[in-house]
Amino acid sequence: MILTIEIAQKIIAKQEKEFDSHSFIQTYQTDFEFDYLQDLFACIKSKNVIQDCHSKIGRFLRQHEQELNIKGDVKEPSSNIHGNKTNCEKWIKI
């Protein structure tokens, strides 16, 4: 993954106290477009490129909760990049 702790911290700093993975990914796409595209391209051989990439981003957040000072709360419906409601992790800044 191109996503790093430093980039994730910058993205989290722009989020509300409570945010979800979709919001995080949207900020990653807009503020770090080149990095996001590299992560997306790394999944190019997958049948579900975007979904697999976004799942990896979510796992990154989960694996680095302590360093990022966030805590996964619950999964809740949220609009994904296609506008569809899907369950996604809700995060709380600690």
C-alpha cells in the first residue's frame, strides 16, 4: 500500500470526531489522488478492483488504530463512491 501512517493522519485530521471509512476514502481520493490511484492500480488484477482496494484501506485503518488514535466503533450504512448504501466501519477519534 502507498497509504502511510503520515498520510492517514493528515486525512483523519480533516475528519469529524466520528467518521466512516467512506469519508476517509473520499478524502484520500481528493487530497492524495496520485497515492490513491497507485493503491487502486495495485489491485488491478482483482475482479473487484475498487472494492478490494477500499477493503485494504479499511484493514489498514484497523491495523493502525493505535498509531492513528482512532477506534473502530460499529459498521453502519453509508453511501459509497457509487452512491449505494453499504455497511462500513465507523471510526471515533480518541
